[in-house]
Amino acid sequence: MDTSRSRGSSWRTTALAVLLTTGTLTAVAPEAYGESTRTEAPVASSGTAAAGVTETVVRVKAPLPASFGVRPAACDWLSYLRYRSSDGPAKSADADRILVAQPGILEGAGAFDSVARNTVARAAEQGSHIEFWALDRRSNCMEDHTGVDSGDQHTAVDYYYRGKRVAGRTFDGFAGNDKLGWMAKLGIEQTVRDQYTLLKAELPDQRVRERKLLCGGHSLGGVITGYFAVADFDGDPATTADAGYRQCAGYFALDTTVSTSLGGLSGNIPDDSNLPDIGLGYAVVQAGLDSGVLPRSFSAPVLLNAETMTLLAVAGVGAIQDPGGEADLPSYLPSTFNIEATNRFLFSKDAANFLTGSPGVRDFRLTNEAVLGALLDDNSVPLAFLQSSVGFFDGGPIVDKNFPVANSGNQGPGTAYKATLGVPNGPLYTWRNYDRVGDPDDPGYRSADGTLFTDAGKEVTDIRELARSLAGQPLDFTEQYFPTKLVTDIELGTSPQVKRLVVHPEGIKARPTLTVLAGDGLLAGRIPADLHPVVADGYQHLDVLTAAPVQNNGRPEPVSTSLTEFARDPQ
């Protein structure tokens, strides 16, 4: 039996249900950025961010074709976070190397904050001045950061839910499918063209791009990079200076592979990745997106919608504002369907608890850091593509989380045992950061079967830096409005409408590639040896972006170390 096909059918069926569930999505209309065609503004760093790194947010005007229809003015701009050595050249063209990164599914430029800083700082220590450009998808123009940018958790909740005016603005609400009509055409073709447009605008000399750029991405970003590599941008295959692969000196893949198929993302997409295959032809799918019968942006009532993605950043605000203080976020938030469904999904210890909702998260006492940890840690979150390894609960009894899947020694490689809070209305649950796991005062919490929930070798990300990346960036860590068409296009890659984009199939193999994989990530247990990957032991899917510069074994962080070495010599 071909188990990979069986698994693929399972996740595709699940994904169809997700895609056909219209959740509470909405649009805001961020301000236009003036008459200039390019803006660049400094981003203040805080926390323990790598020293000697200058961050700016860059926006380049790049209007969409009229065929996309009505859209906010901000959606005619492309944005990225630019990280460079503070002692290095001010002009990007003078840098020794530039890494350009495409985000994964439900991911924004802010997710690259830690790996970008760590890579630039490590290169500078070795005498090399490189830049890291974290790209934002065009659809992120729909996000309203006003509440999160206030830096106060109550103000943020009041802004998003109680009509409070902040910084002269009132929240327009989370946009529904009817507000996202222009996104029906935002697929792989426009996505790779956006990258080409941005690179050409920022580095007009193609010879510089081909010599200095390293093109890559995380998760789905590896597949986007694959399509970029094989694309032709002037309509004439005989003139290759505009070919995607001619814009890059090499490729890099972070817990993914550089390819043109979703199968290349993880050998076989995990069941919980919520990527679609709706068994329909390209024209039918496009008609569904154009008409709004199909959601133009991913939506599901648990975690995967604009509302709950925003709440991850709001939780980050609390973890920055008062990390050890007792959280009131669960009780301060209104009881919406999305919030309640997500809370039950993340905090229920078993199916009965999920169905009754009692006890619920409001019945427990947690610090602000513990709230954030519960939302994103691999010992709490069942969705593999949203997991990081930021430490563990502390301060009171912990029990097995046997929902939606029971803990078991047969869970397979890379699958962490799940845990949740044990005593409602009891002790204040705190958070033990990654670098304190395994310390002499660590209780060493164990599952009912005696299995240690975690150890120092499995914890790699600093929760305080994760909070800063979530809530302290001008471009979001998470993606509130992920374009459905981007994935349906790739899933329908054999259709003539998508196949025509593969003009230079040799492009993927035309440049050297660095593949860095999370040891406990999406490829755990099926590492493709032919790619000769660097494997970051103990890492989950998000850890390749968020891991701390020094690990618990005292060694430098391996992802940024590998990127630095590759930038020095991609051959």
C-alpha cells in the first residue's frame, strides 16, 4: 500500500472542509504611503536582540494590474524587513551578500526576525557584511496593527473588540470574504512576479542580483522559491537575463525543499497542514474564487483565521509588557466563537473537556508568558506548522493533553507529548524559558506513562524574543489573510494555466542549494538524504526561524551558522 498517497488523501479531505468553512475574516484599508515610490523607516530593537544589527522596514510602490479590481491603496505596495550590519555599507548593492526570504503559510516577514538578526550578526563577527530581506506577501496589506502597536494589551483588546479609538483610528473589523475579491487572483504567478519586481527595483543591475542574492524561504516559501527559479519575466524564454534563476547566486530552504510541488514541501504534507486539494480543475477553482463561493483567504474557527492570528500578537504584547504578571487576557477578551473554539482546542485535556468547556482557560491562573507559551509551544499546540520550542509550564501540577490526539509512545518521530494545566482556580502557572529547562530547580514534569515531557535538548527558542517578534515588528509574524489561490495554483500545477509558468525547469538545479531542516519538524523521520541537509536537532517547524543565538548545549545556533557559511561561499 502507498501510505504517502493515503496520507495525502487524508489531509486533502480535511483541507477541503477547512477551505469551505467561511470564518470571520475582514479587511482594513491601511493608509497609503504618500507620493514617493519607496519608503524606508528604522525599526527600534529591544530585548536581547542581536547587537550590531540595523533593521528597517522598506516599502516599494508596485501597483497591481487593473484586472485585480478594487483594493486598499496599501495593497499597491510591496514590503520587506531589511536587516544589515550596523557597521556595514548603507547601500544594499555594496553588501557582500543578500539573503531574500519568502515566508511560509500563515506567516509574515516578522517571523524571520530572530534568524535574520542572528545571521547578520554572525557574519559580521567573521568580517562579512551581509543583508537579510524578509519579504511580506502583498495580502498582508490588509492587516491593521494599530491595537498591537499601542504596546498595551488592554488597549489592543479595546481597539479590536470595543470600538476604542487608538492613534486616531477605529478598527473596521475583521473582513469577510466579500471584502477580499481582489485576492481571488493573488496566486503563484503574481507572488513570484512581486518578488522579481521588488528585487529589480531595489537592485536594478541584474549582474549584481545574480552575483549577490541568495533566494530562499521557509516552509511554503521553498515552493515559492522553486517557482521563482523556473519563471521567465519578460515573456521571451530565449532572453534569460530576466529568468528567475538568473536573479540568484544560490538557494536556501528552511524546513522545506526548493521545488515546484507541495509534495516537495515535506515529502508529504502532514495531515494538519490545512493545504487544499479540492479535486476540481483550474477553471472551476478560479470561478469559485472569483465568485466568492470558495474563500479567498484561509479560514477555520480554530487558530486559522484573522481574529485568532491577531490574538497571537496581542498575547505577545502582554508577554513583553509584564511577562511574569498574572494574565487577565482570557477574561478580558469577549467570548466569540473563534476565541472559544481556539481556547477549547488548546487547553482541553480530553474530548469531554473540549465538549463541555469546563474547566476552561478562564478557570486557571497563568502569567502572560505562560499564555503565550500555551499558544505556540510544541508541548501545547497540536498543529505542527505552528509549533516552536520555547520552554515549558511551571508552578503547578501538569497533566496529559489527550485532545485532539492522545499521548502515546507510538506518535512517531518529532511528535512532542502534549501537556496542559492540572488545577483550576489554584496555583499561578508560570513559564520556564528554554534555557532554564533541565536546571536543578526544574520539576521535570512527566506524562502519566512516565515519559518526560521535554528536556534541555528539545528547547531552543527564547520566549521573550518570540514575543518581541510577534508584537514588536511593523510587519506581522503571523499572516491574517493567506491567499487561497497561492496554494490552489500549486496544487493544480499540472494544469496548463500553471504549467506555463515553468519556463526554465533547469532553474532549480542551476544554482547551489542549502537545505536546513528541523530535526523534529515537518520532515522528521523522513529526511531526504540526497539533499545533504543540515539537521537542527530538537527543532520544531518554527524554531528554524525563532531559535536563540546560543543553544542549551552552549553551541551557536545551527540555522544562522549554516546560512552564514553558505553566504560566504555558496558553491
